[in-house]
Amino acid sequence: MAEVLEGICGVHQAGPKMRWLVWRHGYYWPTMMTDCVKYARGCWACQTHGPIQRLPATEFNPMVKPWPFRGWAIDLIGKITLLATRGHCFIIVATYYFTKWVKAVPMKGVSQAEVIQFLKSHIIHRFGLSETVTCNNGSVFVGDDVVAFSAELEIKFTHSTPYYAQGNGQAEASNKILKGCLAKVVDDNPRRWADMLSEVFWAFRTSQWTKTATMPLALTYGNDAVLPVEVSVRSAWVAFQQGLTPIAYSEAMMAKLDDLEEERMAALDRMQVQKNKVAAIYNKRISPKHFHEGDIILKAILPVGAKDPRLGKWSPTWEGPFTVSHVLRGGAYRLRDLEGCIQIRPINGKFLKAFHPTI
């Protein structure tokens, strides 16, 4: 078997092909198929150079936070190589899960102090304390100062695993829309992107979102915004409002606020229906992987496609073996190497596979 798999003429074929080749040359024993499959699975070269799974390993996990401003997703855009006119090269973006209210601020540099100041000024002091904040494992989000700040205010920071952007999907979706909109409005002077942020987010907040079937501003404040076009070309409802007496205007506003809770509940129902549809489609594509504490596994070399300078194009795609130290929720795991050191950052099960010892 060793000669057929990795000998002079061996090409590291799969177990069934290996068994056929052995049989073709006149050899046979009762457990030939089982032995060939086990031997091929245990080949170190075959395991470390195998393909990385592209399909998701866990079911879709939708996040719905209907309680006002209790759940935010935060992410950074940058470093932007084309500096803004005032020297900004980063954008910190926060999105509220339910109404899709987005807040973004350009920054010249990113540190833990600036992240804390952003949370204070633009989220806590305006919308109150959040229950959860979802972000990635960037150093500015997992540093000691941010951890102490969140512990003091009892804000739970939830971190997505490295190289698994789907874990913070809401922030990634907001980033994608933001970059697309900015690219369309800064053609004449690309360095003005920081000055155009307010206009882009005005469009964000006054546009209909598919999940809620309404605009974020209406869900947040209970009324539609008056757009500039409605002033230059007088719209019916603006003309109607201007003709109201102060008492009638107040009564109309109170009636609108009374309908706000009903509109929010309707938006919540639409969002749940839409997420259930997405989950049904997403879950058809999963290739489940489940590991338990103590399992011996191999880990994909991340980022995907990284090359060893010494081997270049012939670099392996997997490394290890490792032992599963902790099983976390959401299909994430914490690993321990053979020397007993536990890795700090967890990893998604999509980038793990079982290790088969050589026989």
C-alpha cells in the first residue's frame, strides 16, 4: 500500500483507486478496501494539502434585537490609502440591528480610546446603554481598556471568529453599501469622501430597507423625513402640514406616535419572515461539522491562500495537529497545540477537519 500510494509511481490517490490498482497488479486480501481507505486517509501529505471547505459548517443564526437600541454591530473600514482632505483614513461604522440605523465617523487613527469615545458620544449618550455589541477580533476591540469599559457598563461584547466575516454579517453588509455609495458620489474629488459621509447616511436613513419595508428614520422617530425635493416641488403631505393649525398639527403628531409601536411590530414580523426565508435557503448549503473536546483535528492555514515563502505554490493548506480545548457556541472552537498551549483566538469549524493518524 505504501508503494502504491507514495512510492516511485505513487500519486497519492484516494482509497478506492488505490485498492483498484493493488487488485489490478494481482494482490488481494479480504479487508483490502478498508485498509486502503484507512491508509490513504492517514497520509500526512494528503491531509495537509487537501482542499478547504467553502460551504458553511453551521446553520444560519439570525439576530433580531427588537428592544430599542439594545444591539449594535460595529466594524472598521480601512486603512483607506487615499487620505481625506483632513487626513482621515479610517471609518468606524455602527449599525443597530432592528431599525438598521447606521452611524459612521471618519478617523485619522484608531485606538482603544477612540473606540470608547465613539461608543460614548454616538451610541450611549444618544440612545442609552446597549446590551450587546458585535465586532471582530481586532486589537482595538479586544484590548484591556475596551474590556474594562464594557465590564464597567455591563455591555456584552460578542466577537466573530477570525477570517469569518459572516459572524458579523450586519456590519459587513453596512460596510458594503457604504463603500458602494461613496464610490458613486466622489468621482470628481475622491479625497472628499469624509465630507460626503453625512449625505450618504442621509440617504441610508431615508431609504426603504427590504427587511423592514420602511426607512430607518421612520422606525426610529415615528415620522418620515422631509426631503429637499418636497420643498422645491411641493408634495401633498408637506402642503397639508403647512396648512394645519398648531393644535391640529399637535394632534396629528400624537396620532402618528400612537401608530409607531404598531408599525414597529409589523416591521419585526416582516423581518422575521425574511430571515426565515434566508435561513431556509442558507441551510440547504451547509456541510455540517461537529467536534468535541479532546478531538484531534487539523486547522486551515489562514488567511486562505497564504503561502510559505520557502515552498511557494507548493505550500500546504492545513497545519497541526491540534486538540479541541473548548467548544463554543455558533460553531466556534478553541484549540490547544501538542505542547499544551491554548490558542487565544477561537476559530470557526469551517476551517477545521478531523485528523487521521498514519497506519
